[in-house]
Amino acid sequence: MSDQTETPTTGDAATGAAESSGETKPPLAVSAQYIKDLSFEAPNTPAVLGRMQRESPEIGINIDVRAAGLQDGVYEVVLHIKSECKIADAVAFIVELSYGGVFTINVPAEQIQPVLLIECPRLLFPFARNIVADAARDGGFPPLMLGPVDFISMYRNQLQKQEEEAESSGSAAGAESSGGDGADKAD
């Protein structure tokens, strides 16, 4: 049996094993998920609770995604959710959540931005949705159940807005040089 312990390996076999392990890296891996910031305010309770029984609330929801590189191939993606529930002019509650994740991404460079702004928030959203619902419920209100979010449309809208801003800044510079006011936007 001791004769079989020495098995010669060629450099090619060792390199092939390393290459095959490199090829099996997942394109996207979640390293961590966490609450960066959570705020719940109910400034008009308890008076607003009675009004909620008689009147339908208006609920506004704003969702934003931000990404930043941490190191080579590792990124932080933060999903910012703000919801405000009003009854007429009275604020019933406000929930603000920043929910983050650390992701290792192994995709070609041209695919990194869509992965960061579409796939990563898609993975974070169910957890963030649950936290928002629990915060509203724990604050004494019905749980705020956020509907599905189309991160693809959000990404496309962001790209379109960036293109329009680039075009308008280019045309504004041209208008200024030709004597026009170029004041189409106040941004």
C-alpha cells in the first residue's frame, strides 16, 4: 500500500485542475446582507389611527439603488426604500430603509453595471420588503406590502436619463457658444 502513495502529477494536470476550479466560479455570489439604516416615524399617532378606519391612506414609495466597488470584483449594493403613508394632510407613518449587500461578481466588464443594478437588488429586495412590512406592523399599522419591482425598467430609465442629460449638456454648451441661453434645465 505504501508503494501507491506517490503518484506523479504533471504540471499540465495541476494547471488543468486550477483552471477548472477557476472556471467554476459563480458569476454572482452574495457575501453578506445587512441593514445599514432603518427609520420608522409615526408623528401623528394616535389621532391618525382613527382616521385610518374612516379614510383611505395615500402611500408613496421611492426606491433607489446605489452600488460602489469595495475591491477587485467585490461590490456593495444598497437598496434605499422610502415610504410615506398619509391621510389627507396628516402623515400616518414614514419608513426609510437602506438595505445593503456585499457581492462578488465574476462577469465580463461590460456586464458588471447591469448585474449591480438589476440582479443584486433583485436578490436583496425580498428581504428589504419583509423588513419594511414588519416595521409598519410593529409600529401599529397594517403591514406595508411592497409589490414587485421591475429593476430592469429602473436600469433602462436611468440609462435613458443619463443619455438625455449628456445630450442636453452638449446642446446647452452649443447654445451658449452660439449666443443662446441654454437654460432648458435648472439641474
